[in-house]
Amino acid sequence: MPQEFWANAVYSLIPTIVLGLVFWLILRSVIHADRRERAVAARIEAEERARIGLPPRS
């Protein structure tokens, strides 16, 4: 009886843990992509400001 209880407990927690990990990975990749996109946009803006002779943003 105790082995069945622990097996059922593990089998019922595995899908929750797996879905949580998938959600975490997706959210992490979205946040990292946003960070990279903002860095590229800032670099492009700095290049354009330098090209037209404006001072860099602080």
C-alpha cells in the first residue's frame, strides 16, 4: 500500500513539474529576446544619432 501511494504521488506531480519547466523556459526565452532586441535598438539609435550629429543619450 505505501508503495502505491508514493507512486501515485510521483505520477501526479510529474506533469505539473514538466509543464512548469516548459512555461519557465518559454518565459525565459521571451525575456531574453526582449533584452537582446532592446540592446540592438539602442545601438542602432546611437549610430543614427551619431550619423546626424546629435549628442548621445544619457
